[in-house]
Amino acid sequence: MTSVKRSHRVCVIGIGNVLIGDDGFGPLVVEMFRCRYECGSNVEVLDLGTPGLDLSPYLYGTDLVVIADAVHADEAPGTLCVYCEADLLSRRAQLRLTAHDPGLQESIAQLRVADHAPAELIIVGVVPERCGLGDGLSRPVRDTAWSAVDLIARLLEERGVDCHRRLVPARPNLWWLPDVRSESIATA
Amino acid sequence: MTKRVTIDPVTRIEGHLRIDVEVDGGSVQKAWASCTMWRGIETILQGRDPREGWVFAQRFCGVCTTVHAMASVRAVEDALQLEIPANAQYIRNLILIGHALHDHIVHFYHLSALDWVDITAIPRADPARAASIADGVSNWPGNSRHELEAVQNKVKGLAGSGQLGIFSHGYWGHPAMRLSPEMNLILFAHYLQALEFQRKACQVVGILGGKTPHIQNLAVGGVMNAINLNSLATMNMDRLETLQSLFQEMIPFVQQVYFVDACLLGASYGDWFRYGRGVANYLAVPDLPVDGRATKFDLPGGVMADGNLRAVRPVQDWHDQAIRGAVAEDVTHAWYAGEGAQRPWNGKTDPDYTDFQDNGKYTWVKAPRYNGQPMQVGPLANVLVGYASGHPLTRKWTDTAFDRVSSASGMRLEPDALQSTMGRYLARAIRSAMLSDLALKHWQLLTDNILKGDDTTYNPPQFPGHAVVGVGMHEAPRGSLSHWVVIDKGVFSNYQAVVPTTWNASPRDQRGVPGPYESSLLGNPVADPEKPLEVLRTVHSFDPCMACACHTLDASGREIAQVKVL
């Protein structure tokens, strides 16, 4: 486990396509994380969509990266799975980066060779129920979102990253979820 | 004996392009391009407020986010006949240039260089000799013997630990890999250095767009960037200077490294100027407007038929009636209901899946046609129409490229040679060098206009009570992109995106005429059907990205790349 100094670069990244059902888990989680937690200025919170190999510039030269994404695992929908880089490279985790596989594995591999890969990489994954166009989020995945948010905060705190729960939560901007009023997720 | 080879998936960023070829006597006799997943993503825009369409459109694809956002606002502005302020035009242009430079660098080094560069040859290179070769063609400081030796040691380490497999798709040691160990080392060193310059391009887009990869600053009617030279929180001299220095750091990498490498690659693989011509009709739309009304452009557009550089019809602006009337999409061989072609404004997207049928339907990509003809789009179309119409910047960089290829190999290239697999690589590098010059020009246009006292960035849209139609055109990194919209009662009643990869990955049409990927593969050499590297070279030369082309989603999970030889 890395111990992160204030000067270190930390990224919390959501990956997935918000238009395609549970694939939007990553972007949802980072937006909710931004609203519940406040971090030091060395922490970037990013919704990167489905960048494929274009992930590399965001991972470049970072010290700690936490990625929220939908993953394929032999578990019930809504189950949270946590992986480290070794799991990823050994292909134990079959990560589904929507249409952009094999973006994450190749980005990391590239950056390793260039000596600019993140010192530590953690993936907080959820097992999706359905990924159809305009499906919105399934109940099990939606119910898991806050646990994922708090888990990310705990992972950061354990590593010494400046990350505090906000006294007054910010209002999430979940423009892609017409069926969910922002408040109902924010207060779940 | 004819062998059938299936490659699935083909691309390094997208897992849904399948190529089938029949190989006989060492070359391709028949080819099919198929996109294997459907998503019909435009349907999500129907019934939505046109002012927010771009926010959804930029999620069509995770790689080309900004280009869809831009085409979407332009389509609505076209329908409303809404002009935008000059500042808005320049800010959009700088975002488009930043994105395009990023995209072209990634394509050359990270998505396709390993089709030509054999990493396993690098340990045999002499770093001193490599440094002197690189020094002879470029004044880039990253070519020192020390730097190249460090890269070589990394590769030796990887090879020693058996870790080269992380560079998947690598056909190491393939007989079609012909670079010297030193050239392999130089190109791979630049592959690693390119990672740093991608970051700078992202920073440009981030500063102007508020966020990246999903920009936040667009609006129908302009951009939402506040301009105030006396405010710390807005676009001010500080930010303009940051932008300028980012471009100044990127440009040497584009012009001294990427451009030079593309020329060296062409010089080393001269025979690839003879393969991969395919559909020789080209379409490019004008882009980088220099005035608010978009009457003059820095990238020329045009239509070229039958590979004839002497007969290019220039496209003056986005009002070009010929383009608006000529585009139709044919679904005879695509998995949609119906037969024949429809105009995008009346286009439908009703799925009708069969199996992969060689003579029937075999893909989720529709077949766009221009007056019934398939068209090739992309940087090559851009460069050809510019060259043919005497556009000075296109001529300058194309001639420079030809001189460089010639001094490295003795081979004299004519513009016609660009119509080939290697020509597409060279054209993309030429376009990147041009865009680098234009970045500084449009930065200056923006700065001068602001210093003149103009701080407007937005003209509010007004929606008429009756139905209106519009088309938003953009010459994106992969080629001409158009979004076709119908707006009625303040919402979209139809929305169709005709994207570059749809033009290039088009299947056969009603008359059986194949699309650009398919026809470019005919006659392509294949030394070993078990390792169809040469097929990948030609397909990758188009920079395929299937996310928006086939409107795809992967509901079934991770696909394993497979090459099947029957």
C-alpha cells in the first residue's frame, strides 16, 4: 500500500458510458463521491467516459489511481469487487471497458514501460445487471453506489490522502438520468 | 487454394470490427468489413431539447467526444441559421486542433506503429548509430544516444522477463517487418515519448473546454467561455499565454518527430505506396472557419472522383447544396429493415439481424453513398483536395514530406502515390503538421480579437414554430462527420449521425459495390494467412473507430481477439 504525500498526484476516475444502463456506474460514482467528499488540491476527480487508450494521459505520472467501473465477475449484479494492478495484468479480472477494451490494460502496460505508470492502481468494480441503451441504472447497481463511494474514501484515507466528508453535501449533476431526481440519489 | 481468414476484432481501441478476407496466391481476393454490435445511439436524442443535444452526442464515443459535440451544435445552428461570434469560432477551432493533434499522435504511435515496428529487434540495435541516424533528420533533443540506450535497456528487460505479451497483437518477427534494428529503436523511443505530448493536448482542450474529455463550454450559438482580461476567473492574458506555450511545446514533437517518423516509415516501406488504394472517390468538408459566419476556412473541402487530382470540385462552405442533396445511406447489406438508400433526414434505424451472410446482410454499419458512389474520408481526402486546389499550406507540407521520403530512400513520390496504405499514414502526418501551424494562427486570431475589445462569445438561439432541418459538418480526425437533425416544436424529431468510420467501413451497397476498407484490401499481400499482419496494416491506415460507426454496445463482455483461418 502506498503512503501518499500531499504533493503526490491522486486520481479518482469513473469509466463507462452513461447512456448505456449500468455501464454508467463509474461516472455516477465519481459524481456522487465529489458531492459527499472534499479532497485536497492534489486529488483529481474525473468522469472519463470510455476513453480506451486515451486513458494514458490521465494516468501519466500519478501516484495513486482509483478507478470505478463495471466489471465482469461471476457474482450477483450489484456486487462490489476490488482489484489491484496485479489482478488486472494477470487477467484474473475480466474488466469490461464498454466498447473500449483493452484500454486499461494497454494504458498501464504502456506507462509501465515509459516509467510513468501510477505507483498504485485500485479498481472498484460493480457487476452490472443490464447494459442497454437508455436503460438507466438497475436497482442492485444503484443500491451499491453509496457503498462504492464510501469505499473509495476509505481507500484514500488509509493511504493518507486528504479526503473529508463534506458538512453540507454538494448537489450532484446527473443529467443523463432523467428517471432519477438528483436529490433521491443524493440522499439515499 | 483459397483460404478464408477472419480477424475479429481488428482494432486496438475498439473491439467490434471484424474483417473477413479470402486469400489466394499470397494476396487478398475478396474482403468483407463487418461491425458486430449494434447500439442505435441517436435514438436517445429524439424528443430532446436541441440546446442540450451536444451533451448527449459527445457520449456517442469515448474517443471522439468533442467532435460529436461540435457537429451537434453546428447542426442546430445551421437549422436556425444562427451565426456565432468570431471568438466562439476561434475557441472551438483551438479545441478541435488540440483534439485532432492528440488523436493523430495516438493513432500513429500507439494504435498502429507496432504493425511496422518489431520490438523484438530492438535489443540488436546499436544506440550510437540510431542516434546518428535520428540526428541526421531532425533536431529533436530526445534522440540522444543516452536516451535511446535507456529505451533499449527497458526493452531488453521486458524481453528477458517474457513480458512482451503486454503489447498484444504484435506479430513479432513477421517477414513483413523490415525496419533496421536502429529504426525500430528510434520509433519505439518516440512511442514512449508521445505519451507526454498526449497530455499537453488534453490540457489545451481542458483549459478551453472546462473539462476533458467531455468539454463543458459549448452552447448552441457559441461558447460559454467568459472573456475578461481584468478577471482572474475568466479567459485572460494568463490563460491565453498558457495555451500558447502548450502549443509551442507540442509543435516540435509533431513537426520534428511524428512528421519525420511518418516520412521515414514511408521511405522504409516504399512498396506500401502501391497497396491499399481502394475507393478512389474522396470527400472532405471545409473546417476551421476564420469568421463568425463561417464563409472562409483554413482547411479546404472538396469532392474528388476516380482518383483524379485534376478534377476536384471545391466545397466552399457548409451550405454546399450538392453535399446536402447527395448523401444517402443504403441498408441492403446491413442489419436493418428495408433495402436501398435513404436521406439522413428521413433515415431510420430499425434493426433486422440475420447471420453473417457473404452475399446478404453482414454488418451493423450502413453504406453511405454520395450520389450513389462510395467515398473515402479522412486526412487523405483532406490532403488530396487541398493539394489539388493549390492550397498553400497543404502544398508546403506535402512537398516537404515528398522531399524527406526522397532524400531517405531515393524514391520520387507523386501526389497520386498518396492514394495507398502508406499514403494514408503520410497524409495524417501532413495534416498534423498543417494543424500545428494553424494552432498558432488561430491562437493569434483569438488574442487579437480580444485585444481589440471584442468579448462576445454567444448569440442566443430562437426556435421557430415550424419544423426546420439542419446539418452540422466537421472535418474530424477520421474524416468528414455530419449530424443531420430535424427540429419540430422545439425538440429533435429526427437525428442521424453519418460518421467517418461509416463511410470507410461501409459494406457493399444495392449494386454490390464494396466500401473503402473492403476494396482497399483487394490485392493486399498476405505472406502468412495465420498471421495476417498486412491486412491489419491497411485497415489500421484508416484509423478505424467503431464506437460511433456501428452504434455499438458490448453487452456480452470481453471479447478475445481471434484469427481464424478456414
